[in-house]
Amino acid sequence: MNRRSQTLSAATCALIASLAVGGVAEAKTLRGTVVHRSPKAHKFAVADRTGKLFSVHAGRTPAVGRSVTVSARRLRNGTFAAKRVVVGRRMTSTRIRGTVTFVDRGARAFVVSARGVSMVVHGRTSRARARVAAVGDGLPAVGTQVTVDATLDQRGEMQTEEIHEHGEDQGTIELEGIVIALDESTRTLTLSADDDGESSGTIAVNLPDGFDLAAFAVGDVVEIEATLDDDGTYTAVRSSHDDSVDEADGTDDDQGDDRGDDEGAPAAQVQSGLPSVGGGRSGSGNGDDDASAGNGDDSRQRDGGGSAGDRNTTSRR
């Protein structure tokens, strides 16, 4: 075989390998518990048995507190588009992991963020609060990586039982929010502290010179990767619009550093040493090699109502 043939053969093999890997990387199966919904962006968040959060775009969203198995396609900005959602039992407990990006001590609440999701977490229950009364209010500081263990009531509302802190996030931080205001003079975005506006709090994000402020508008849902500044504000490193599947998977509004194909938010890399919870108390999940660990149904949990779906197929078991 001559050198030209060898070169062409090597290039062909590399292309085939690249296409094969790309095809495998797009198809994901997510198993866990629905812990949050963001109606404006038609999304919901799934926590797997380790607490890792996945943000899923869907035509309809399952009820919070339900176990789900989601067949999904990974989008360019790191969120997912649901192809099929199978809804399981109502779960009685869950775990979430992420970085604290906002704290409201007056309301005893804080926001936990991961890629594509910033969700409000309310402080410990009165019983759990009594155990930490001697060491302050028990709320973590902004920038802290946390694992939160919580119970789920019959309405799907989370009640925090334990907050495990893993130190300060040393990498960039994921933010998801609604644009509330823009200031051209200071090149600053004001975002809702959480992606659903539940907390009524806001955060300030500074935009470096490489960012086009005109690409943002009040009401946009945006995903921003940022660094935490000493004054409590953030500085954007990368941004993507996240109002829809098309925006999440497109490049027209992307700005800043290209994250490539990295799938894990900084908090997802925390090795907490905590036992898996299977998306619910005493769950024993089945492993999944694609995007998340498995989810197990708790024998103490009850079947109940709650709708779920996506733009393609929805089923219930």
C-alpha cells in the first residue's frame, strides 16, 4: 500500500470512529427523580441516585417527586431533549448535588445550581434545624459545593433534612436564570437567582468585552458559565440561550469559551463519600453507562397520579 493510500485509509478510519462516537454520545438514558420544573423553558430537572442533576427539555413535564426513565438526546449546551419519558412511582426522598449560587437567609432558602438548572432549596425542617442551632442558621455560603438530602411530601415538595458541604467550588460555576435587566454602561446582566423566579432574588453577571450585550433581552432564559467574584457578583465565561431545544442546541446566541463536549458540571465531580439513595429512600438502582446512575423504587412509596410527557412519547408504569 502506498503512502497516499495509507493516508486515505487512516483518515477514513478516523472519520468512521468519530461518527460512531458522536452517535453513541447523543443517545442517553436518564434515570432518577424529578426534583424541579421550569415552565418558562419547558424543562424539568432529574436527580440520579448520587444527586447529580440533569436538565431536560420536554413538551410536557412530569410532576415533581416522580421517578422517571428518560430517553433523551444531549444538546450542544449540555442540557437534554426528551424523546420518551416513562413515569414511575412517587418517591419519598431524594438527593441533589450542585453549587450554591444564591442565599436568602431571611427566607431560609438557597439556590443550588448545576448545568441547565438553578433551583430553590428551602432550609432544614424544624427537627433538623434544632440539631444545627448551635452553629448558626445552617445555610451554606455562596460558592459552596453541597449535597442535599431531602424528603418529598405528597405534593412533591422537598423538605431538607441534611446539607453536606464539600468546600468551595474551585472551577467555573453554572447559572441558569431569566434576564431581568441589562445595564449597557456597566455591561451587567441582572438574572433571576433561580430559573423559575421562585425566590424573587437576583444576581449580577458582569460581561467581559468579548460578549455582545445586544444578544440578550429581558425575559430570555439563559445558561451562563461564570466565575464568582470577591464582591459576590459573577463574571461570565460562556453563555447560551436556553428557552427552547432549538436555542439550546444552536450556536447563534452562544458567546464566550466553547465548552466542547464536557458533560459534567463542577459539582458533579464531587466525591462526597455518601451512600447512593437511588432517587428515593432505600432505592437500589440499576446502573446506566450513558448519563446517570440507575434509580430504584422504594417499597414504602405509593403509586399515585401525576402526568408526564414530552413532544414525542410518554408512558406510565
